[in-house]
Amino acid sequence: MQKMLGNKRVIAFFTLPALLVFTIVVFYPILQTLQKSFYDWDGLSEAIFTGLDNYKELFTDDLFYESLKNGLIFAGILVVFQMGLATLLMFALMNKNIPFKRFFRSSFFIPVVLSVTVACQLWSSIYDPEFGLFNNLFQALGLNYRQNWLSDMNWAIVAVAFVNVWQFTGYQFTIMYSGAKSIPEDYLEAARIDGATNMQINLKILLPMLKDTYRMCFVFAITGGFNAFAHMNLLTKGGPGTSTYTLTYMTFRSAFNVGEYGYGCASAVILVAQCLLATFIINKIFSSKEKY
Amino acid sequence: MKLKKALSIGISAAMLTGLLVPASVQAAETDEEITLSVCIHYYDDSKALADYAAEKVKEKYPNVTLEFEDFPQDGGQTLKTRAATGDLPDIFKVDGGLADVLAKSGSILELDDYYAESNYEENLPQNVIDNCLKSLDGHIYQFPIDGIPPVLWYYNKQIFEDNNIKVPENYDELMTAIKELRAIDIIPVAMFGKEPWPVGAFFDAFALKENPGGVKALSEGTSKASDEDFSKAINRIADAVEAGIFQDGVTNADYETANALFTEGKAAMFLNGSWYLSDLINNLGENGDFLETYPTADAGAEDSKYRMAGGPDTAGLAVSANTEYPEIATDVAAIFASAREEQEYSKYKLLSAPVKTENLEIEGELEDVQQKLLDIIPEITYGSKFIHTLANTKFSADMTEELQKLLVGESAEDFIKNVDKSIEKSTK
């Protein structure tokens, strides 16, 4: 084995195919997007080089800032509610006294395996202001409160984000729970013998030891928020107006609705940069020499 | 009558088979088995129409088989992608916006010569020749289908009669009707605001009363939202929205939702194209009708009575530049479009079908509401366009978004400010 790993030709032989596929499928399109962002291009005709014009226009476009803001709101909701809920569920299932763990574990994951279309159709019905579950529930409880969940310019982005929270909390939970289960039971047992409460075990042992797992969860939640597209496309089509636009949706609009592919590529480049920056910051925050 | 019918069939057959065929196409006839792909609406009545037209093609080209693909209703995205990869169907439906983009990239055939040689225009009504043939670059790229449909303001007679509410004929009466309908818990107008064109048509229903250019004039930069006439219309829309003209969640409602509200009697009025007439008859029977004029103008404003939203577009059947058989595909597209539209007029009573109708007879009796439309069609004028077919796609997207905001309570002032900003930016 040692001999084989020392042979650079062997290493190249085994890694090159994967690298080649990665380059073609991921890296080349990103480079092409970057290149096209410097062009005025409708996607079909000959592209005209315009230098930084697309970026100059982007930074003066109100829609860009609204999309950016919505991405941050979406990511914030995912971090607080999706990760928060997943953490609570993980704590609960790590508790020895909780029964039916297998049942709960599977139940939490059910929404994840649903297609986004099915989830959105379901929530579209729940949010419906005339016939939906929420407004009728308020009515049944005698509350004089009705809400246009998806047609309110201020709250639509929150309503859309919560559909994502509902659907993918189980995913975050699974990652966290798997991480928690990989912590040696001896540590937890020792803490219990020393008289630690469940809360102390959760906060002082589980959380610190799940640092790398949380790093990954943060990356998923934040970049997932910035990248959000499918839920708003199915639930609101970005509306009302532009109130549920994210940068991904803006890219889609520029390229496919308006026919400005070059401009769409520029917003896509900013999106990629934003995600890379977020990942870098998360890695910086979570990197410490302290190892568990 | 029999003689007239026989004559009309004879003329139609002659036009389809002989007169339309230019010399270049005749030369291209061959016995080789040819399969052409056709991308067009292909479900329910549209399927029967396409199959009928395919039979007509077979009469002239027994060796040509048409393979249908259902038209993807995604704003042209699929077809644009297929154009980029050189994978367009031989013949396919385009609207004005898509035709312009594909023409610019050389993805579809220019049909000027075919039109000149075949005298295809002789089969088209003058308003179609004037408004629906030439693309932005002045050339022809399609054989018109589906015609110039006006957007009609439908209403449920029974709701108005049962509740002793006057059917609105002008703006003041509309506002009164909204108030009275809301008082009995009926939605005044059902709207499918998730789609762009209905909100654009609603805007034009008000704007056209004040300015014959409607949203098209704004998109071309010849008018501004802050102009007195547009400002008046916009403020009226904002007032109607505030009074509760639409159902809750209007910007999130699709066609099925809005149609269900209207046909189940939960909404009193409904905006849709003239193609909805047969559904109206099926769903509401004699209780279904449409307003002869939009109730959005001052009382007595006769000059704007028949200005209608909707209107002309260069929509039709285009031929891919990559087709293996350009001459035959072009001729097939022409025969197909002509036969389809004649059938659409005669059998399916599409009264605005883009064909000359003097020699065509409608099968069966027209319902009163259809006769009403047939009577007013010559009076209708179109100064605007469907919002999604505007040449200024940037403005079209901005305007649709702004209109959605207006529909959920954005102030008229903010709307005017934002639309003017978009006009300035997109017409530079």
C-alpha cells in the first residue's frame, strides 16, 4: 500500500478520471459563466464583449439588493429555525429516556424524501387564504385573524422559507444525530456518573464535540438560503412583485424571462462569490486548534 | 345553402392544395417518406385540431408524417434552449417575443419569399396582415394561428340579478358594484394574478380607456405612467384594489383557482381571453355573459368603448432553419396553419381565427354570447398588446412585477414612480 501511494503515476491514474469529470461538470461551467458575465448576450445570438458593464448595472439595480436581502433573510431563517429545530430534535433523541426513537428518526426524515413540488403543493393549500388550513384554523378557534401568507409583500419570503424549514429540518437532524451517535458513549456515561444533567451533557459535551458537524450544517443552511430557488418558483414565482426574489431567482429572470444571459451570468457570479465567502467565513469561525 | 357550402369547401380545398403552393415548393415534392416534428398545443380540442390539419397535409403530401410534441408553456424557455443546441422541431409555435429572438439568431426560416410566391396573404384577414405578420426586423417568420383574441370582462348574470345589483357599465358603477358585492360576501372579480398576462390585461382594461396605446405605449417610451391619462387609470386601479375588487391571495392564484371561484358562483366577474367563451357557455350556460365595454371609464365615454386589451401578436407556426426539408416543411406549415384555423373557426367557433371567414360556415348555431362577440369584433380596436409579448422584455418583466405589487396594495404613487424608472431604464 505504502509503495502504491508513493507512486505518483498510480495516484494520477486513479484520481484523474474523477478530476476530469469534476472539471467538465463543475469547473468549466463556472468558468464559462464568469466569461459570459462580461458579455451582452441573449443566449442565442453572437455575444458582444462589454467589460464590466453588467456588474456596474448590477450594483445599481434595486432588484439586486432586494434579492440579496431576501437571500440573507432566507439563510437566517434556515440557520435559526431549521438548525435550531434539528438541534432540539437531536438532543431529544440522544436522551436515553425517549422511547420509539426509530419511529421518530424515520418520521423526521419523511419530508426530505418528498419532492419539492409535492411539498410546495401541500403548503400552497395550507397557506391558501380562502380555503387554507391556517386561516380556517384561526377561524375555528374564534380568532378574527386572516393572513395572505404568500401574497403579503413583507411576509411572503418568510412563509416560503418556512416551507424549506419544514422540509429539510429532517436532513439537518440526520447529519447532527449521526455525528452525535459517533461520539463515544463512554464520554456521555462518564458525565452522567459525575452527575451531569441532560442539559449539561448536551451543551458541554455534545455541542462542542459536534463542531465539525455544525460547520457543515451551517454551510448547508447558509448557502442553501442564498441559493434558494425551487420553493419560491413553485409557491410564488418570485412574487408578489419581486418580494420573494433571491439571487438565483434573479439570475433565472434575467436569463430566461428578459433574455439577458450576460446579466444573468453576472448575478450568478456574485452568487457564487457570496457562497464562497460565506463558506470561508464559516470555516474561519469554526477553525480552532482545539480538537475533541 | 348547399351550393354555398359546396362552393366554400371547394375554394378552401383549392387554397389549401394548389393556390398556396409556390413553384419552388412544387419542385421540392418527392416520394421519399418524410417525418416532420411539429410542436404545437396537442391536448383536448387542440389535439383534434392538429389531427385534422395533419389530415389536410396528408392530402397533398401522403409521404409526409407529422409527429406532434405538446407545446411547452414556459415562456419559450424550452424552445430557446433547443435552438441553442440546434435541436428545434421542424415546425413549431412561436409568439412574437420568441420569434424575434430566434430570427435574430438565425434559428428560424424567413418566409417572405414563400408569402410572395404563394400569395398566402390572400387567405388572411386584413387586420392580421397589418398587425400579425411582420416581426421587428420587418420580415415574416410564421404562419399566423390563434388570431387576435380580445380580453373580455365576463360576468355571472345570475349573481347580479339575484342580488339586484346593476351590471357595471362605467367606473362609478364598477365601484358601486364592488361595494355591494363585498357586502354579500361575493368576490367582485376573480383574477389569476400568478401569471403575467392577466394582470397586464387588467391594467390595460383601465389604461386603454384613457390612452389608446395602453401598456404598449409605456413599453415603447412614448408615454409615461406619470402622464395625466395613465395616472388617472392607475389611481382608479389602486382604488378598486383597495375597495376589494379581487379575492385574497390574488397574486398567488392560478387559472384553475380563479376559474373555480367564478364558475362556482363565489366571484361575480372574471377577466379572460375570448378563447374562454366556450368554457363560459359550458360552465355557466345562459348565466354567462361579457360586458360589451370595460366598466373602467367615465360614464358616456363613447370613443373608447371598443378599445380592448389583448390584441395582435406575431404568433404562429415557424419553421426551423435546421430542418432537413426546408421547402416541404414550409409548405406543410402553411397548409397546416391554414387548415387548423379554418377548422378552429368553423367547428370550435374561435371567432377571431386568423382566416378569411367569408366563405366559411360555422357548424351549428352560435350561442347568444358568441353572436354578441361576432357582432362587435369589427368594432374592436387594439392599441396595446399582451404584456408577455411586448418587444421590450425588460420593461415587460418590470411592469408585471410592479403590477403584482399594485394588486396587493402598493400605493399608486410608488407604482408610478417605479414604472417611470423602468421606462427610462429600458428604453434608453
